[in-house]
Amino acid sequence: MPKGRVIKAYSGHYYVSHGDTVVDCKLRGRLRKEDKDVLVGDIVSFTLTDPQGAYGVIEDIFPRKTRLVRPPVANVDQAVIVIACNEPEPDLELLDRILVTVAANSLDIVICLNKIDLVSRYAADKTAKLYRRAGYKTIKTSARASWGMTRLRKALSGKLSVFAGPSGVGKSALLNSLEPGLRLETGEVSARTGRGRHTTRHAHLLKIEPEGYVADTPGFSKLDLDGIDSRALGYLFPEFRIPMQYCKFTTCLHHKEPECGVKKAVDTGNIEEFRYSHYVKLLLEIAERERRRGR
């Protein structure tokens, strides 16, 4: 029985990529009765229902290694977080919020600094170095000038990646640069708000040669921290993990506690102050949520 990956789901139709073809499938009645949900990214087995091989029925859904709630995508290997160096201005607080949310889903992370053609080389290198120093893989690109595309393509090869980030940072433009045949709609940045408009309304997978898939998803403007525990937040900041071992108290939240290894690392310059500031802001938000829920 053939198997493939669901690349799009719409109104009860599941489009399954199999080799060089895409098969329009429906769900077997048995699976519907069992209330089985099919997500973009699922690996499924199916049978063909017409001689031309254009239509089929999904017979089974293979176990998922990951499942994201927002965007609803299964079997994701990594998240590529795109942020613009300019137009719109980089929002590092939002970037850190996205990074924490992605890390909580146990995904590998690649930070893509796009629109490097709009700033000096020094400015682009500075931001990239800050995040590399914090433990993240970074790639500098320009969709407009087609810079960095070879390295980005290599990072996507053989993996299912979620492309995410604020609207207007050039996610669709990057994908168009990688695969011109996609012709994805791109959003201009509003002069009034400094933000882009969303150009992607439904999660779907795009084939990126060789052997890569990207989930192009609606842009993020705010990300909930539900499900992230205040005691676990520090582990979601890669550069905190070694200094945390030197905290006096195992319950240290790295805020007001004495003899904190993380705060000492900030004082000595081993952790960037802006990253620590963003951590504290997230910690207080999570702590307030926990207080309201009566933890």
C-alpha cells in the first residue's frame, strides 16, 4: 500500500504527496467514525480510487513524532524563525518570545536574519553574533538580492520545517527565491504600522528541493505561553543552562534569589542583558498566570 505526506488539507480533502505526484484523498469512513484527525505533515497510507491515480482514500495515519497546535502541523523537524534586519525594524523581544515557544515544543531552531541588504554588514553581523553566542544557529539572507539562499536551502534539505515569524519579514519572498515556481503572494510593510499584512491563511507544505518541505504559516504577532512552567522557563534559554548549575538553590528562578548563577553570568557579560530582561518579562507573565490559576 502506498504512503505519502499530507501537504494540504481543505474541506475534507487531503492532498498527499507521493513521489512526483499529489493525490487528492478523502478519509476512510472507519477513521472518520474513530474521530481520527489528519494534520498537514502527517504520514499516511492510502489506496487509489481511479485508474489515473489522481484520487484516493486514506487508510491509516502513522504515529506522529511531533504535533504542533498553532500552527496545526505534524512531524515537524525544525522551526526557521525569520526576522527582518529592517522594514520592519527587528523586534528582539518578539523574537525571544517565539524562540521560547518553539523550544517548548522540542524543535530544532534556525534563526534567519532576512533583508540584510537594507542594513550595514556590521549591523547584520552584530545581531547574528548575539544569537549565535546564545547557542542558536543563524543564517543571514536577502530574498531581494538572493543572498544566503544556498545555505538556507541546505538547512532545509531532508527536513520538514515550520517557517514562522512576524508578518512582513519576507517569509514568502524567501520561499519564492528558493523556488520561483511557487509564486507566493508577498506582503508589503505598512508605513503606518511598520508591520506587514498576512499573506498566508492556511498551513500547507511547500516542496523545497532537494527533499525538503516547509510549512508556510500565518505570521505571528503574539504568542501565548500556556503550557510553559515558570520553573522550566530558564531551560528554554540555551545560554542559561550551564550557569544554572551554579545557582545555590535548585528552585532558583533567576530573578530575586541570592547566589544565582544566571545573574552572575549576566553581570560578567556571559549572558546578554537584553536576553535576561526578556526572560524576566516572560517569567513575570507566566508567574501571574500561575497565580491566577491558583498554583
